[in-house]
Amino acid sequence: MSLTGKRTGEKGEDLAAAYLAETGYRIIERNYRCFFGEIDIVAWEGETLVFAEVKSRRTEAYGAPQLAVGREKQDKISRIALHYLSERQLRSHPARFDVVAVMLLPAGTRIELIRNAFELSCR
């Protein structure tokens, strides 16, 4: 990833975390890493544990950011989430996957939250 891409991602994650906190999520982890990979944000929304993937773009040339969370990425996030739930002994708690799409455009920033964006999937 280029330095510009890394900065875009970091800025998008910061904005997404602030947005989620403003809408009532309680952020408990950012950039959780294990041997399967990384989840951008782990938060509680009420009694539900939310695994949030953040996708950010500075241009619409490659389409909406959320389109970058395809089947392969969903599988990877699912494996990481299962590991997290086991590690923290939270398997009995309801959990879901959200995607936060952040557009950092010259005309302004747009943030779109897609709740329950995909189902648990491990192929």
C-alpha cells in the first residue's frame, strides 16, 4: 500500500471510529490483530458485539468503498472474529459485521454505515 493509501486508511478509520462513537457504539478495540489478520474496529452496540471493517477512498474512480469488502475479505474477517470471540470467551454473545464506507472528497467527507453488512462466512 502506498503512503498516500495508508494515510487515507488511517484518516478513514479515525473518522469511522468517531462516527460510530457518536451514534452510540462503544469502541473497545481498534486494529485488533491475530495470526488470521486484522479487524479495524471492535465495538459494542447495546448487547451486540460489532466487528467493523472500514473502507476509505479519495476518489470515486474505483467505485464505492464498501464494494472492496468482497467474499474473500468477508471470509477473512469472519475467521478473525471467531478467533476474537474464542479468545475473549464471548462466543455466546450476539455479534455482527458492519462496514463503514468513508469518502474523503474535495467537496466534503461522506460516511455511510452498513449495519449487518454480511453474515459469518468461513470457506
